[in-house]
Amino acid sequence: MITEYLRERAKWKKFGKPLRSKEEMERLFIICNDCENYEKGSEDAGSCKICDCNIKKASLFLNKLAWGTTRCPLENARWVESREMYRPNLPISEQDLQIAEQDHQEELVNQASGSAPPKRCCGG
């Protein structure tokens, strides 16, 4: 699970950390909320039973819907990457994964210490 998350994070970084608008996240949240693989946690948040990612209506932190480079994990995806981000065969190197892991660890430390506002994270 963490390897897939790091792949998603590396891809997100390669594209310049694009974020979806609040309106787009809300639209995707409705799609996920109506899916049999969605596990509701609260009125505005839950998780996907397939990829185990966090699905939130509006939050940028630990939310798969926030990153413009992510897609629904179903074989027939219910939603996909933002059009300008679609690159199905984007190569992700071992170095990309290491950098993504370091970046993630720094983000968690900053979030825990309250020293910096949260960056965005797809979860998983």
C-alpha cells in the first residue's frame, strides 16, 4: 500500500503538485460516496475499500481527491486524472520513490509539530 502511495506522490511531484479545485473535489466525493467500495467514516470523509485511500469532501491533507494526478482505482475508473495530468505510462524511478518518501516524512514531521501548514496528500 505504501509503495503505491509513494508512486502517486512521485507522479504528483513530477507534475508540480497540481491540486483540484474545491468544486471538483466535491464532485468526485459524490461519485465515491455512491460507490459500493466507499466506506463512510463521517458525513464528509471516508475511504476506498480497494486502494485504502482517504476520500474527503474538501480537505487538502491526506485526501486522494485533492491531487490532480490521481484516479479511481476501479478497472473502469469512475473518475480520472485531470485532463492535463493524464500520463498512463509516466516512468517513476527508484530515486523518484526515495524523494517522495523523504518529502512525505518531512510533511508528517511538520504537520505533527505544527510548524508548517499541511501540504497536500492523497492518502493511501
